[in-house]
Amino acid sequence: MQKTALTVSAVIFLIVSMFHILRLLMKVEIVVGGVEIPFIASWAGAFFSLALACWMWVAAEKQAGSSG
């Protein structure tokens, strides 16, 4: 059960990271309440969500190894 939760989390974080990278590649401007969100936010978002995806994936693999 825990392996499934970790794997799902990894996939979700990977999708979030891909959206950040897509925003950077397509140069999409995001405005919230009249304030433009800078691209550096997507760089940080892509980095941290990709790091979390990798961490969750590794944790899921370790969980699978310890239960087998």
C-alpha cells in the first residue's frame, strides 16, 4: 500500500514538474490578481517538484525491495 502511495506521489510531482518546464519553454505569462508571476518561480517549481518525484520514486523502490 505504501509503495502505491509513493509511486502515485512521484507521478504527480513529475506531472507538476513537466507543466513548469512547459511554461518555461512556451514562455507563458501567468497573471494573478494583476501581478505577473516571474519565470524564476517555474524554475524553482520545476527543480523542487522533480527532486520530490525522484525522492518518492526511490522511496517506492526501497519499499518494494524491503517487502519482497
